[in-house]
Amino acid sequence: MNLVAESKLSTGRAKTVLVFGQSDSAKAVISTITATVTDQIRNRRIIFTGTGKFSNDTIEHIKSVILPIIDEISELLGIPKKNFRLSIVNPGAASINDLGIEVSGYSADVPVFLSMLSALLGIVIADNIVSTGHVASSDGDIAAVKAMPVKISAALEDKTIHCFVYPTLDKDKSMEALSPVEKENTEVAVINAKGRLKMTSVNNAADLVEAFFTDEAIVLSSLQEGFFGIDGSGKHSGNPVSATVKFLAGNNQKRFWDVLERYFHAGDNEGTKRLLLAFSRFYITSKMYPKEFGRKLLQLLRSLPPSTRKNRIVFPVLPTLECVRLTQFAGQADSGDIGLLYDAAEGKSIWIEPSAAPRAKSSNDLSEKDHGQMLVDSVISQIDSIALAKTVAVPIDTARATYMLNSLTVKSNEEFFDVISAFYLHLQRHIHSVSESIDINTIKNEAVALVERTFADKGGITAAMNEASAPIHGGMRFILDYLTDKFKAESQTRHINRIIQEILGPLDRDVQLSFISALLKRLSPHLPQEIASAQPERFVDHYETIAKEYVKSLDKINETFRRF
């Protein structure tokens, strides 16, 4: 049973409880073990950093027992072994006698193992779970630890903690290290805590993984780390480590579709697109087309409540360029599925069964004709004037319209640079996600460079500053209008270049040839015979220029027709 509820999720961080002192004077604080993947330093696989210290015995145990388990999981999943940096984050303990922190013994084994596995696989862990336990063998068995009552008490006092994971108490020999009194006190503490905490006992590493890692996190990790295609059933040899791998690798195809369905029902468009992109890129990297992907995706969409499909899902659920990249690996057996994938991705033909006849074509016909036409349609649909207006122009125009100036003039050069820098950042925020850590100097330099480009033929930045202080054409409003037009034109150019490169750049030369061939065929009635009949190889190295010019000509024709 998975324990993750509404909580903050992070990679390589597992909460635990550290105990200081003995018997009645013992105090426990919530702490966090952090693990990050790092380069090997001086032939060391694990580096221990930070003010918190691990005792020598604990370090040796981590190296000799826990790291080999992590390595075995890596090997069975087909992931290269990694090196780690381990530390203890413990703000609570810092206030106890102002002493340094030292972890001794083995009660932090479980969170150490979890943080390392999380860092290895890129799987997030919820921060509302605390765990403790001794990894007692290289097979991944987990044994009981001491001071459980005081640890449970610390977890109860911390209102952010919802779950407490601990070794199974009635396991054979698990309580041998405890006195009869401590055993009884531990059992009572567990029972009393169940009113507020989810108390979950575990026997081994497989139990831990099942308790901590969600299906969403596992399937995303399997796609990103490359073990999505591994059949976990063949990895089980009876011990907990192989059972862990079986759980992580087994049936990820089913996990994928189950998680995707949950995302659709919840209207989680961000999660949907993140998962579908990871799925697509896994198969692109593998140079394979996922069997019946289009049919299964279309069927899933058809199975959703109509109100969910119409009101909660934002199409396309998979960008067109991703579909193009993916379908270049389709074979003859997949030809009928390609059209279904495009329909599903764009939300088309959800309840209209596409004609089967056009889909059933040979692999050669698909690559030379259908695929080329799809490429042309995909490129054009994303860089024509309508797409540019929607993607680039409208957000920038909206940014300009919502930017209100308190004055049309500035009183100093410093104020001028402050205004244009603030406005430049305002434009960036409307078309890009700007990080919280902004380099102000970079923003100012880019804003000044934009002014210089904008007013290069109007007297340069000096003319702009003169207009700002002694207006002739409207002062700062005039300047911001011109900056907006220049920013918009440059953004559109960048968008066009990016789309063409993203769609056509990574593709094989044969697929680029099919694009030129399809474009020549589409334009053949309007081209001179010598060009219309020429071999595509003559033009393939210039596909970018040809695509841009074709779009320009289409835009001019559309603009002409709209006048009448």
C-alpha cells in the first residue's frame, strides 16, 4: 500500500528520526538523509559531507551492505552504477546543546537506502513520511532498532508527519536486540500512535519500495532511466532485492496506461503531457514505434466521460512534432496506427471511426508519401501567420497592453534603464517561464541591446533616451511600442527556426528527403517543369530556407484573400 498523500515531493531525500542521549534523557528529532549522484572522487563511491557525521562503523556498513544492494538493483535494471554524496539535514538537532550531529549504529539504514535509491532512479519521495530500521543483510532484510517509543513520540509531535515506517515487530528474531520491557513499550507506542499516524511495518527492501514509491513516479523513472521495457518477472530469484527489481520493472506498460487514465480523469494536463512526452522519447531513443499506441490512446480518450474529454483535457496531448519524430520508426505493420495517433493526440475523430482504407498502405508508401505530407502539414501548421499570432504575437501584445506607465518621461538615464529593464522582463515573463533567481545585470544588458537594435536606424540609444526625456513622438510609450514590435519580430523568427529544427533537424536524411518530395509534389502545378521534376536531393540541404519561403508565400495569399 502506498503511503504518499498530499505532500511535498523531492528526489534523494528521506526523513528519519535521530536519537540523542540514553534512557529517560533520550531526545529524538526529525532529520533528513540526503543523497545526490556525483562524480567519483579519488576512487570513492560514496562521499560523506555536511556538519552531520556518520560514525566509522556506520560508514563501513553503508559501503559494505547498502551500496552493494543499490548496485545490484542498478545492474538488474540495466542502469549504470552511480556514485553518491550523502549528508544529514537536521535543523532540529542543531538546537540541542549546539552540538554536532553524529549518526552511529544502524537505525538510519532505511532512510539512507531510500535516499540513495531515490537519487539513483530519480524517483520522488514524500516528505510526510518518517522511516527507521536496520538493513541487516545484503539480501535487503530489515531488522528492528532500539529507542522506538521516543522516535514515535517525535513523529507525533511534528504535525507535518503523517506516516511512520518501521521494521515488523513480530518477525523472527527481529526483537532479539530489545529487552522485554523495551519490546513491550515499543508495541504499546505503535498501538497508541495509530490514532494520528499511519503506522506501516516492513520486512525488507521490497516492502519499502512498495510503501514509498508511487506508480506515477516509478513509470516516469522507468521511461527516463530506460528500464521501461524490462520484464521484471525474470528478475525474481527469491530474495528481497530481486523482489524489489520485480516490483520496479514489472508490468510498467500497465502502469503507464493506468497512470495516464488517472491523469485524464483528474484533468491533470501537465502530468498527462509530461508522461506522454517521456513515453514518446523512450521509444524515439530506442528507435522503435510503440505497438498500437494510437489505437490504445484513442480508445482511452473515447472511454472518458464526455464532459471530462471536452472541458478538462487540453489538446494536443502530445505535440505534433513528437508524433512526427515517433512515427519515423513505424514499420509496415504500424501504418494503420499512425493516423489514429495523430487523431488521438489532437483530439480528432474521438467518436468518428476513421476510414480504414487510407491507413492500410505499404511501408514504402507511408515513408515516401503519407509521412512526407504529415511533415509538411506539421511544419506549416506551427509557423504560419495564424500559429505565430497565437503562440507569439498575442502573448506579447497582451504584455504590452497590460503594462501601465506612471509617466511618459524619465528624469534621468538611470530611470530610463530601469524602465526598459523592467519592461523587458515583463515581456519575457509573458512568453517564457522566468526562474526565481534572475541576474539583474543580464536583464539590463539584454534590454539595452534590444533598444540598440530597435533604434539602430533612428539615431541609436541616444535618440531613444532623448525621446524619453523630451518627448516628440510620445516619450516612453513610443519607445515601448517600438521595443514591443522588435521583440515580437525577433521572437517570431526564433520560433520559426526552433520549430523547423525541432521537427526536421533530428530526422534522418531520408525523412528530410520525404519532406522536400512532399513539398515539391504539393507545389508542382505552380513550379517550372525543371524544378517540379527535379530530384529532392537537389534541395534537401536547403529545407529550412524553402520551408520559410513557402510559409511566407502562403501568408501573403491568405492576406490577399482576406481583403475581399
